[in-house]
Amino acid sequence: MSPAIECPRGRGGRTLIAVIIVIAAVCAVVLVSHFQPWEPTSPGPPVLAIPTPMVPTMTEPAIIVAASDSSAASKAGADYTCDGIDDQYEIQAAIDALPARGGTVQLTEGTFKCSGNILPRSYTTLKGQGDDRTTLVFTNNGLIWMKNDSVALEGLRATGSGYSGKSAHRGVIYITASHMWIKDVTATADRSIQAVFYVQSIEGYTRDIEYIAFIGCVAESPGTYGFLHSSQDTDYTVHRYVQYTDCRAVDCGRDSRFNNWVTGFDFAELNDIESLRVTRCIAEGNWESGFHLEWAPNKNDVVFTDCISRNNGQKPYPDYYDTSGEYYFGAGYYAPKGAYTFNNCTAEGNSAYGFFFSYPDGVYLYDCTDLETGRGKTDYSQVKPTSFFIVQSLLTNANPSIVMENCESIKSFGYGLHIALMDHVQISNFRLTDPAGIDGKGAVVGGSPRGALFVDSSIDIHATGDRVSTLIYAMGNRNVVYSGQINSNAAHPFVIDGYGTSNVRVQNMQISPGGLTDITLTQDVPEGAVKIVRA
């Protein structure tokens, strides 16, 4: 909370006059806002950098461990040589031989066969020769458990299979402490374990998990979650200062799966997340969502930049679907209830949604694009594919609730835009390009004939396409300003409907070829509720 600002003393008369002026100004603003359409405020603050992990800096001593199939030269220079059976013992012995100040355990080229856990100590770096040269194969519940602070893992491939008991609810790369640096690691697993890369708050670690960095890591065609965050049996549930850079989750759960909800990236399952940065990451071909955060956890200062999410939602559509229940996600970016920023992110060919937002509490999208949501599916009777799905800010306090600038929906197999139960929305230069539509509508804003379900907002939209009878369908709008351009031969390109409509202003809107006469007001719209101002 900012400290109070004290007024200078000895200015009683002028202060009283100033107070009266301020009160009068506030009253004027209230009256104007009551009778005039809502106007947008400025966007949110710029995205701030977050701290990085305190990673091990001691490269010496370096202890070398050779695989059983390493070259003769590598074996000759090694401090430990594995025999291909229980190789975790030699690797752990090398780790334990490092001094307390830390150091590096260097794995040679080859395959290390591990039937138990590897437990790096604090200030240790475990480093291979690259994910195409050094491979760790884990069986019999074996994994790399990073349970001590300040550990680095770099340059290797890991696979895991045949997990049971408690180990089945961990990850091949399992992180339960802070200050972790995981770089250039490719990993996979069968369906017997909960995740490939797993950050989990657990009992015994008596503080929040902080400063985690994944760089150039890949979850490659696993039968489980690619990257997962969660918590269990602890009050310390926050994951803070987390970075993903140039990471990929590919075909997670596509052929077999740990459960029916496997996603590529899940940043908030049962944990809260604060100050998350996801940069140049790709989610592709995953069973459920590409990038996913669950509804219940707290999610603050979450930023996606230059990310791509495509062909996710390989899971078949359900026989019954309702957005109020967890029947299906199928989103490129599934981001409910929280504060998010998306910069130049792309969704393509995801089954249900490109971008999904419910209860947005300060969401900003800049230069984001969705292409062909719903591609690959045929029956849209239950799931209605939507490029940008935005619902229910009426129960949050953010103003603006969501800001979209220079975003675009291209050839959605359903809606290009669907907004309901929203207030304080600011959309500028939204391009709606050739949606296939649902029930003849390309974009729906509002959605109920009674009451005001879209209020105190502004939309600048530029729409084209002839595959629907109505490109923009607005229902139950109050204190809303529309502007932009429509170029279409649709029968009714812009329809305004609903008993709850009031104080809607259409200004600087260009419609061709028909002109402003192509704005249709249904008989349910109260007289005088819509004002159309020619450009």
C-alpha cells in the first residue's frame, strides 16, 4: 500500500475551494458516465523482467562419469565408469564426492541405465554432452529428483518407464526445491508416471518454490504431461519467478496417457503461480490444452511472449459439453481467473479454443492471432469452436478486465469471437476474417435477450467474410461503443438484439457494400437504445 500524501498546512481557504472543485468534477464525471457510452482508459503497465535462479557457478572440480558404451578414450579419462547396470550408483558417487561448495559431474557420451534415483546436492551441476549424445534411461521408479536448492541440469536426454506406487505421481525430472536451472534437456516417459518435467511443492519443504528456469527443454511424445506444476500436503503452494524459454511440449498423451486430461504445459494445477514468463515456447499435438492453467489457483503476473500453440485437443469431442463443467478443454491457451499478458502469441488448429479466458482479472493481449480453431473436427453440436472465448468478468474487480489490441481470428471453424457476462472490455483493431460461424453468426457479443450481459466496453472491429449470415451479433449490450469496418455480402452483417440493450453507440463504422443500412436492430431493441453516427 502506498503511503498517504499529506496536504501542506496553512492553506485552509484554498484547500476548501479545491475540495469543492474536486467534488463538482467527480459529480460531473458520474453524470457523464451515466448518460454517455463508456470510453476506454489507457492499457496496463509494461511487462517487467523477473529475477533469475542462483545457479551453481563452481565448475571445478569436474568429476567425469563414463557410460558402459562410451568410447575407450572417454573411459580412459573418466573418474567413474559404469557397467550398464544400476548406473545411478556411479553417478551418485560422483555427486557425493564433490566438495560442499559444489562442482560439476560431467557425463560422457553414451547411455546410462538407471534403476533408481539420482539426487543432486546443492550447488551441483549434472551435465551431459547434449541431448543427442548423452542418454539416461530410467526404470524401476528411477528419476532425477532435484530436492536440494541450487542445482543445474544440462545437455542430456532422459527417458522413464514402468513406474508404480508413489513414484508414479512424480516426474522423470522431479523438482521440489528452489533455484533450479534446467537447460537443453529432452525427456519422455510412458503413461505410468504423472509428468516428464514436474515442479511440485511437497511436505517438508517449508517455503514457496522460487526461481525456476527451463531453457531449451523438450517433452517429446510422452504418455503423460510434458511440463507440470502442482502442490500436495503443504501450505507453501506458491511457485514464483518461473521462466520457460524456447521449450516445447509435443504430442503429450496423444498415443497413450496417464489420465484423460494430459496437457503440454500445465503451470497451475494445485499450486498458485506468480511472475511466470513463457517465451518462444511451442505446444503442439497434445491430448488436451497446449498451455493450461487450472481455474482454482491464484495466477498473477503471467506473461506469454512469442509462443505458438497448434493442433492441441487431439482428444475427441465429448457427447455432452457445458462450459460450466470440466468436460473438455481443447485450447491453445487455457487461462481462467487471473492476470495475464499475451504478446505476439499464435494459436492454430486447436480443437475447441484458440484463447480461452473466464473471470479475466486484468488480461492484456497484443498482436495475437488465431487460425482455424476447430480444424480436424466435424461435429460442432456440443463444442462450439471459438478463436477468442471471453466470459464472466462481472464477478471480478479489474478495470479494464481485458484489453485486446491488433488481434485477429482467421477462418475459425466456429466463432471468431465470443464474449458474454463481461464489463470493462477494451478491443481495438480486432480483425475478424472469414469465420464459418455457429448458427450463422461469426462473432457473438453478449448473448442473452434479457438483461445487460456486455457493459461499459468498446470494440473496434474489422470484419470480412461471406460464410455467415451475420458477422457481428450483439445482444444485451449497455454503454458500449462500436467502431471499425465490415466488408461482406452477408445478409445481415451487423445485428443488434435484446431487451437489455441500452446506450449503444455505433460510430465511425464503415460497412460495404450496403452501408450503415446493413445494421439491423431487431424488434426487441428498445427505441432509442442504439445511436448510429455516420463516419
